[in-house]
Amino acid sequence: MLTAARLPGVLRRALGPHWEFTLDGDRLSIEHPKRGTPYRPPRRHLPWPELLATLETSFADLGVPRAEPLPLRWGRETELTVSAVQALDPYLKHRRPFPYRRGFLPQPVVRLTGRRDEHGNLRDGFLTSFVNASRIQPISDVSEYGTVLDEWLTVLSRLSLHARHLSIYGDLRIWQRRQVRGITLRYDHAGLELGDIVLLWNAEDPSCMAVDLGTALERLAWVRSRRRWHELIHGRFTDTAAPATLDALRTATLLLGQGIAPAARGAGSITRRIIDAIPSSMPPLGLSAAVRENHAFWALTAQLVPWPDISRRLEGLTPMCGQPVLRARWSPVTLGSSQ
């Protein structure tokens, strides 16, 4: 039977003797003895294509191939794809002998649940849409959970994120959501939260077991570079509009690019809600430059319609300055984690 008590031993064997383990009740923390050394970001910034290519090559060297992304329109327990772990649904939830995807999965997702400050603005490190860079795979033994984490440290070192600045921590208590049980450990780098590694299994059949190790591509770049968050994400457009507007435009580019048009209900209602967040003063200034740049980012991990089509659609859907605006009344949309 799978028990949480096995995990500290599994991780000790996988990570080796050069880590300090602290177990306080159900709380586990794993730290490097040289954790006090200061982190100095690399001088060279990695452009998005190079960052993604480095991840892909590093995983491939470990025998982990890149998988094609899931469709953004999900329409099952969530209207949109909110996590790469949804690729494991048939295996984990229905005990079928296959997942939808396995391996290194850079998955564009949309979540409306990012952490916000007291003014309702997204906190640094959070976006409505991002690339969920994950390694997902079924496993036959819990020891593979430790191997996946150890290999992730190797991948991170290729990005100059070395073990001495990493800490791993979490609660060993087992949680359950619908048909799936799991244990989640998180990891950070020099004080910034980076991602998590989740051990998952079917509640009725623990032999259906899997690992989901993930971060966001954008957060990984932020942790590596320590640049200002909004400058990293929005580049030359950082000071042209409020962060919420730029976030909405970025997300609308992804949604329309994937063919999810505005609608009264379903996935399209989320597109409509996102577009409604773009102020009416934006279109006269032109949206094409920002759409083109957002399109180039999303095209790294998703197939999109051409950017001029998205720009024309956005400029046609977003009311012009000075004209009356008819807004639909929206009920809250909840896109929770699939875990």
C-alpha cells in the first residue's frame, strides 16, 4: 500500500547524501548545505525560444521526449485546459492503460485563479494565461518519483539554477479530489516559488500512479533572470497600458488564436469576459503590434490562426473610444486546478 511515510526515504536515496532533511510531523523540508551562498543571475538573458529549446534538449538527453499540447478548449470538468496534469485524466481517473500525453509537456493554459493583491491586481509571478512547463508520466513504483525530481535538478542546472539555491518542502498528508489522491511538494529557488512535484494515484487502485512535475515557463525565466516581472512578460509594451489590460490582451490572443470565439456560455464566455477587460480606449491606438508579439510567444507551444486575423477580430470586438458599450452581466467563472 502506498503511504506518505515512504517519501522521505525515497527522496534521500534519489537525491543522495548532500541534502539536509527535516521532518516535523507531516511537514518535510529538504535544503542544500550551501544554501546561504548568494544567487547571481546569469548575465545573458535567454530569449523565449532558446529557453524552451534548452528545456526540450535537456529532457531529451534524459530520455524524456516533448509531447504535443492538449487542445485549449477542454469542456469536461473545466471549460478550458488549466493544467498539463489533465493529460493524465484517462489513466488516473478512469484506470485506462494510457494517458493523453506523457513526457515533457509545455502546455498553454488559462486560469482565472491567480493570486491577487488587496487591489485585485495579479501579484508578480502570476498571469491569467501561461505555459505550464511540466513533466508528466505514469510510474510503476514510488521510487520513480524521486528519480523525476533528481533529473529535474539536472535540467535546472543547465539553466544556471543550481541545487545550492533550491529548497523542497511540503505537507506529506494525502489529499483527495474526486477519483485522485496525491501528495504535493513545492520547490523554490533563492526565495522565489518555482513550482511543484505531485505524486498522484487513483483512489481505488493505487497501482495507477503518476508524477506531475511542473512550473510555468514565464516563472522559470523570472526566477532565472530576476528581472522586473511585467517587463519580462510584456517587454516594450510594459508602460503602454495597465498590467491588467496587457494580461487580458495576451490571454485574448491565445484564446482567439485557438479558435475560441466570444460566446454567451461555455469556453467562449471566458473569451468574452477577457475581451471585456480590454478598455475601450485601446483600439484607436491599434492592437496589432501587441497581438503580433503575443502571437509569436504563444506560437512556440501552440498552433494559432494568423495574427492579423486575431488583431482584426479584437479591434472589431472591442468598442471604439467614445461609443456606448453594452456589457453582458457575467457570473463568476471558476477555473480551479485539476489536481
